Amino acid sequence: MSESDSQQQIAVVLPDGSELEVDADATVEDCAYEIGPGLGSDTIAGKLDGDLVAKEEPAYDGAELEIITDQSDEYLRVMRHSAAHCLAQAVERLYDAEEVKLAIGPPTDEGFYYDFDNLDVDEEDLADLESEMEEIIEEDYEIEREEVSIEDAEQRLADEPYKLELLEELAEEDETVTFYSQGEWEDLCAGPHVDSTGEIGAIELLEIAGAYWRGDEDNTMQTRIYGTAFEDESDLEDFLERKQEAEKRDHRRIGNEMDLFSIQDVTGPGLPLYHPAGKTVLKELEDFVETLNKEAGYDYVETPHVFKTDLWHRSGHYENYQDDMFIFDVGDDEFGLKPMNCPGHAAIFQDHSWSYRDLPIRYAENGKVYRKEQRGELSGLSRVWAFTIDDGHLFIRPDQIKREVEEIMDMITDVLETFDLDYEMALATRPEKSVGSDEIWERAEEQLESVLEAHGHEYEIEEGDGAFYGPKIDFAFEDAIGRSWDGPTVQLDFNMPERFDLNYVGEDNEEHRPVMIHRALYGSYERFFMMLIEHYEGRFPLWLAPEQVRVLPISDANLGYAHRVANEFDDFRVEVDGRDSTLERKIRAAHDDRVPYQIIVGDNEEEDGNISVRDRFEDQEYDVEIEDFRAHLEAERDEQRTEPDFLQD
């Protein structure tokens, strides 16, 4: 091949690691045809270095290329993006297109949405919009991509202020942009999309919500319409059933019914108040982790809620996390509510002189932190301004990394298995916004990967998802209805010890830099608590239940005996329902309150000195000896069972 020929060729890397040489001006689709004509004709889109792109996108030398067809995992995302365009087209058909202003309409993990300004709709209007979308799909419009100049785009979008704002930003990087059209309708969009509206499968519009333009509460509140799309009706029906189950388990509804927590306007958004029942559950979670920490040699410390920003400058949080912090002035000094506990722990370590024999030093703290999420993104306990991390920070010698990471991972698996949660692991690598040298990051990532490999753990690589100061191993677990949640983490940090100039004296009598490990066994109490509420649907295992046993006297005449029985279980959380009500109503109330066990006492039980026991699954056993039932409760609590089996023994 001559030099001039080689300059007209580029090489892309295929998923199997092989290289494919193509013309320098080849698109993703052209590359697919080079692999094979069948693949070329099936191409919907592509991925270049992990980014989902249109099939018309030019490839480039050295790019990692993946072809997307209707058999690919990403196909659903492409189809949902096209469904979002159908929604916007339907809106402009049914409402005044000159008055309604388009914002953005991306796909999501569960469907899609589109944001509109100056659109007055409510839930009752969704059926008409959905019918119009189905008509657009039935008409099977070809979805056409067009590349236009910035000047042409400005003319097309003259009446769309939000699109013009986006165009202004795009113009800083490119001289052209792309539009997608279907029938009479077009939109400024990078794509990718399916070839025609007829390829969009089953759709459903789900709800209407308010959303600030670009997530900024200082901007206009727009109307957001959520929907979903699947390839066929059966997949859609499965999704809707799961969604209905998720709504039934919504922690906000159950939290209100069980009086666990509240978030009130008068106290502020994203600032949960834990009521006695909710704090009881949290305290059990705290005690469980405290037991694990003590067994693993952690010492508890405490740091304040606020620090001078000098600390955040030193740690790197100010430059990398400032937008997510609550910052304020006190006199001539600037302070910030802490978004993380680690700088405080580093400051404590720095306050002492250490020998290599002292390490590892392990600090633990149930530390309250504050992060300034956008108001529109706040949601129950899942996303809040104030939350508590079951934090741990270790300061270790480099030769202790493997052992300490392994022990932390053992602690995490103990926690997840206690709640009978299936989990997956992922290695999260350096994000774009980070501190530290390439060499430090490579060394840290290699250390974590070696631990995972040495123990044969299956894991995925999450490119760019690490903390700004170091890579991490993340655990994601699955709840009772198959949803995945982010939770525990272990993070390796070579950067903060440098920034804080942390040292210990080695065996050679020279100063050495420790390695810092960040770890959390739950992640945050708020999100883990939220997940448990929904996972158990409020029916907590005995050891976690806010109220473990309720004693129900059949009549007022049995009230004294009911209290004497309750006293026999004084090491459990027991209440006596002494209301003037029927037994049936008392049983129903205990069931609705999700109390694990009910003890029923009447004349027969009082005369024989025993009890009747009913569980929340509505099974009942009579003539139970008090000592036998207490022994069962102790065994169930101590074994931390997730399902009581007393009545099935």
C-alpha cells in the first residue's frame, strides 16, 4: 500500500479486538457494510468509544466501534428516543404549535420524556396524546437525518427559544448541526433514531410533572410528559405490572402509613424528619454496622457538620464539588456544610505521629453530610439534601491494601447477605473531573482490579464513574421486584494523603505516605432505608420492625392480663392495644401497621396462663406457652431472619 493510499485509510477496533481498515470518510454504516452486507442493512446506530451515535456519524482512526442493530441492548434506547419525537409531534398537532415551545426530549432507562413550555395539559389529556402518537406510528413516516449550517438552523428555530439556546452552545464546537424530520415535523437533534416511526413498538404515556429548564430552579418551570416504549405489547404489560408493584411499595406512601418519616415544607426540602418508628429502624441499622466495625477494629470519631472552606480547598472538594456544596460566609471567613466526611478524618489522622506498627488506623463515623441537589430532583429519601453515611476511612501501608480491601468486601457481603440481597460488583475508573497524576490513578485502579481478579469476583468496568480522588469498587444490589440500587462502596485514595501531607515513620525510620481507603457498608442510611421499606413493603424482619409484637386483649376484662403478658417480653418492642374496639378491628389495625406478631389474650388464655399467636401472614396458633414464644422471638431476632417461620414449625 502506498503512502498516499494509507493516508486515505483509517482503522477502527471491533468488539473482538480486531482492526478493520476503511476509507477515511467512512461512516458507522459504511463500516458495518465492510464487515458484511447483512450487518450493513441491519444497522440502526453505532457506538464510537462507548458513545451512542447515528449510523451516519463518521468513524475515526483508532475508534472502538460497535454496530447497533435491533438485536442490541441499546436498540430500545434508540427506539425510545424516536418515541419522544412522536410525543412532541403529537403535542404540536393537538395544541397550538406557535404557542407551545419545545425544550428537550431524551430517552431514559425506563422510557422517555419531553419538556414543553406554555403547554397546559393534565392527566386526562394523555389518552388523546397517546392516540395521536399511535396514529403517527401507524403512518410510518420515514425518519430523515439532515446536516445543516448554524445559520440555517437559526432560521429554522427562530420561534424556539430553548432550541436556540442549545444551538448557541453547539455553535461553539461545530459549524453544522443535525435535524431529524418525520412527516411535517422536525427537531434539532443529534440522534440516533430508528429508520421510521412504524418501527416504534408499544407505547404508553405515564404521567405529567413539572421540571425546571436544564434542572436549574432559577429557570422556567416547564411541563414534562413521561412515557415509555417497548418492542411489543407483552414487554409493555410486564413493565406496567412492575411499575404498579413499585407504586404499591413506594416508600413515601408506606413511610406515611407507618409514621416513619416526613419531609415538610416548613422545615425545608430534602431534609427528612425521622419519627420514633423510623428512628427505631435506623438505630437497629446503626447498631448492626457498629457491631461489624468493632469486630473489624474500627475506632469511632465525630466531626462537625460545617468546616471552613480552607479544608475543602486542601481536600480538593472546593474545586471539584463546589456546585454541590452549601457555602456561606461568617464574618471574614467562608464555611461550607460538609458534603463528605473524609477530610475531617484525614485531619484527625494528621493530628498525630504514627509508626508503621500503628497502621492500619481505621476510623468510623455515622456522619451527616449535605449536598445541594436541584429541588426538582429531590425525591423522598432517595435523593435528599441531608443524609448520613456509615462512613469508614482507613490509613494503611501500601503492603496492607490487599488484606484491608478484602476484609471490607467481606463486611459488605455480610451486610447484603443479611438482607438476602443479590448483588453485582463494578470497578469504577477515573472520571473526567479528578485530582492526581496518571501514575497514581493507574496504580490505584490496578490494585483494586488485582483484588477482584485474585478472588475470582465477576465485575464490570464503569469507565469514568470513580470518585474525583480515586477509583472504587461499587456494589449494586437487587430488591424484591428486580430493581437495581447503588449501595456499598470501597474506594482507594492515593491523592488525599498527598494533599494533607499525611505521613507515618516506616521501618527504615523514614517518612512514608499512607494509602487512604474510603468505605461505606450501606452507602447512605437514607437510601438504604428507602430501599428496605420498598424491598419489604414495610414488612420488616423482626429485628428491624419498629413494633415487633402487639398484644390484643379481647375485652377490657383482659386488659390487665395483656399488660402482664407484655411485661414478659420487655426486651422486645411491644405495645398493648387497649382501645375500646372489637378484636377484628384490632387485628386489622395490627395487620395494616405491618406488626410481625400479634398476641391475642382472652378469658381462656388468662385462665390457662398462655397466649394465642397470630402473624402478619394471618396464620394463628392457640395455646402457646409464653416461654416457648419468647424463645422463638429471641432466636428469630438473633438470627436476623427475613421470614418468620414460627407458625410453620
